Amino acid sequence: MRYIVLSRLTDEGAETLKEKPERVKEVNQELEKMGVKVIEQYAVFGEYDFVNIIEADDPAVVMKAMVELASRGTIRTVTMPAIPVDEFLEKLKS
């Protein structure tokens, strides 16, 4: 299943990113080891700093990964399941 993750850096996270920009890619590799694949990732302006599309077989794996990231104090996330529109429409018909 895919998920949309909106993330906002904390002050500490912004400082880390400024000092070590490659940290973003390192975190993606850590997520892969936790069973979460980063499909796409965007840096954005506005209320959030990043929009990520991720994939995992088990929602509990995603929850555990997001708790792990939050526990570091460098990022806060909002995670939403993402259902392809065609799949959603089929579910509505059944």
C-alpha cells in the first residue's frame, strides 16, 4: 500500500539539513531497512518542507517508522493512506 507523508522539519532538523544535506538520502536508506520504500520525494514551500510517497506492505511498519523518525526530534510528519483513484472507484461500485 502507498502512503503520502507530509513532513515538517524542527529547528534541529533544519540545522542538520543545512550542515549535512545528504542526510535526507541516508534517512531514505534507513526507511528501506525498516521495510518502507520511498517512491517519490519532493521538497516544497509552505506549511510542509517535504512531500513523500512511500510504500509498505503493513500499516504497522509505516507507523513504527514514523514513530522512529519523530523520536529523533528532527521532523514531524502527517501520514495518509493513498488509494489509487481507479481502485477507489471500484470499491465504491462493489
